Amino acid sequence: MAANRDFRQQFEMTVPIVLAPMGGDPSTPDLTAAVSNAGGLGSLAAAYSTPEQIVQNVARVRALTRRPFAVNLFSPQAQLSWNDGNDEKDGLKAVTEFLRPYHERLGVKPPELPQKPIQDFNEQVVAVSKAAPPIVSFTFGHLPPDATALFKSQGIYLIGTATTVEEALQLEQAGVDAVVAQGSEAGAHRGTFAVPAEEALIGTVALVPQGWMPCEFR
């Protein structure tokens, strides 16, 4: 697709692979730079990082690569979902307890429940703006209009995450440059924000053709 080729050319990608911005320990500046150096697009997770860590980590990426990369944030809607999601957290704990005997029998460490981002989002935005990465991606909803305007004023390319066509259209209207279509096969916690999660279980192969648009990246 032309949009796909244009995206790869703009960001010097010789390999059509985008590193998932995995929150926590898996996301490091070294891994981000390694993927970019290999011809893909490295992504640095920043949702759980302090503003100081964001600036330091982006500087580390830049010390390791001259190629483009992305920094990923969680939409403030993620905080609201977590604060209101006691039933969901109780459900996760129940599933973990149900699986506990199997983990013990197999000698597997039980999974850690997802933690909410503890940092101040506005301070994170300021830090990312200061670091000025080529790309900012985000998930779990929209960016606030002032954050979108700030990043746009710096020429930063914005990528949102959608699990339905409606979410993709909302992101397009909000001014993103590209949309990542996240199908129901996606691991970890998915980025659904416009409907209940059980109403957004659309597979990637079915989702992408439904939501084709000029800004879409596939």
C-alpha cells in the first residue's frame, strides 16, 4: 500500500517492523536503538517513567542510533479506566488465583498484574516535548488537544491505537498522522477506549480492511 511505503520511506525503515512499546523492564533505550539500527522502528515505552527518566532514556537512544524512533505514552483515559475499574481488577485477581495451582505445578512465576501509570501525564508531555523524538505514539484513548497541538508544533509525528473503526475515525479527527490497528489477537492489555472491551474483539485481518483511511499505517 502507498501509505505503508510512504511511512517506511519517511522514517528510513528497510524492515517493516515496529517494536511494541512494552511497558516496564522489556522497554529499554538499548532495545529501542537496536531495532532502529536494524532497519525497523524502535519504540520506547514512557508511560511508567518519570519526566527525568524520559529525558535520560531518549538521550540514551540518541547516543545509540541516528535513525528515527518513537516514544509511547498512555492516554489520560487509561488513568480514568484504572480508577473506575475495580470490577476488572477483581476479575484479574480471581483469574490469577484460579491459575495459581498450575503455575506452582509447572514452576512458573505467576504473572504480575498490570500497574497503573503513576506519573503526572502533563509532566510527561513536557518531558517528551523537551526530548522531541521524531514520533510519539499513544494508546488507551486520545491525547488532550493541547498535547496534540504541542507535539504538532514541533513537527512530531503522532500515532494512535484503535481496536475498532470508530476509534480509528475518532483518532483521525483528532489529528493523528497514523493509526495502529490492534486486533483481538493482541497480547497484554489492548487499547480499546470507545466501547466496552468485549465489543471490540475484532481480528486484525477483519479490522484493517474495514478502517482503511489515508492516515492509516499497516
